[in-house]
Amino acid sequence: MKIIKELPGSYGSKVELVEIDGKQYVLKTWKVEESENEKLFLKTLGENDLPSLGVINNSELKPNQILLEYIEGSPKLPKGVENFIKFGQIIRRMHEIKYNDSFKINEHGEREVVEWNDFLKNALKKGLKKQRDEKTNLSEELLKDIESFVNKYLPIKKSEFSLLHADLHLGNLLVKNTGLVIYDKNPEIFSGDGIYDFATLLTHYPNGTYIQTDNPDNRQDKEVMDNFIKGYGFDFLTHDRENFDIYFIIKALLRYPSPWEIYSKEAIENIVYKK
């Protein structure tokens, strides 16, 4: 296995372009459970006739590594708002893969059932701790108000669960032939409420939903989300808004501060204080 160069990676992983017997692949190195998540995620997509990256077996791999098919040039979905219809359509197909319970994948590649509300409570706790540890500009008063607000709406009752990606944005999509490939799965949860998947997407495009701004970089946010919802076929902002607000807050806490999500603080305040 010959390493050609390092590629831009996901958070916490090392990604390299490698060559084996004259053919190029992507070698990804991260935690063992994260590799197991990605393997099962891509396998599940393929088994359900969704476009996916091929996972390559190789005796040189360590337990915390995964070898993936390389798509020449790693083409991304163009940012044009009309392409979000395609994005919504592929995510709807992914969410049609159903399970009887919510669970994560451990380092042995096995399912560990995680009650959905336990997952949410733990994610909230982790997000609040992150904000306090990093001493961000989310005040202690706001953090306490966030905790009270979220706990007021828990538990969220669900009896059916979908395959989740848990980190949906354009950077985790590739174009393969004429289809869209979802990859670089977040390992925090494998199966859960499909609406949770949209929280990251909304942290990227909050204008018109959670904030109102004249920033030219955010003027298309509403159209982006309208097209995504059109493609998905279910308006979660209208019909599941209360639950989604909770998911958005939790996900924003886990990610803030971020140079790609500069309005998360204002969005959280608008939800918690009903502005």
C-alpha cells in the first residue's frame, strides 16, 4: 500500500489517497467504533439499492481503518438551490430504511440499543458541558434556560426509527455516476428519529427559519430548505416543529462555535425565548 497524499478529512479522522496494485483508494483512519459505523452504514445503503462507496477488504488494514472506493476528483453536489431537491430525495430513501429501536454501533460492529430519549439527554448534557468547558459566549443563564426548555419537552415518544447519518451537509455528499452518495457518517447514533438528521442542515441554513438577516450569504437559505423539503416529501418544519426545535438546539450546542454556523447562538435564543 503506497500513500500518495493526505486528503481533507472529517473531524477527528485522517484521510489519505493510497495506491494498491496500480489502483487508487481512500484510506480513512479514526476510532475503531467510527470505522465500524461507516462500514455498516455503507453496507446498509448498498443492500437497500442506494448509491454507496465500496468498502475494500485488505489484510494490511488496522482495526481503526477503513479502505474505500475512490471517485476520481471526488465531485460534490453543486450548491445551486435546485440541487437540494435531489438531496432531499436521497435522504428520504435513506430514512425509509427502518428499525424497531434506536441504537449505536460499538467497536465490535455490534448494535447497542440506546433508548431515544436517553440519547437526547446525553447529547444535551454533552453540548452544555462543551459550552461551559470552552467558555463560549453562551452565558450561564442562557445555558440553564436551554436545559430547562429542552427538558420541558422530553420525553419525545417514537415507536419507529430510521437509518441516520447525523451530520448532513453538502460536504458529506459525493456524486457517483448520476447518483448521490452519502458518506462520512457521524458515529453518535445509527438509528433514530429521521427528523434529527435535519438539525445539522438547518444550522448551516437558518435564515428564514430561525433568524432573519440581510446577510447576502444567507439570502437563499429559505429557498434551499424549501427545495430540500420538497424533495424529501415531508414538511418537518410545519408538522414536527416542536420536536425539531429540540433537535436543533441539541445539535447546535454540540457544534457551536463554528465558522460555518455563525448564527447558532441567535437561533437558539429565538427558540428558547420564542422570539
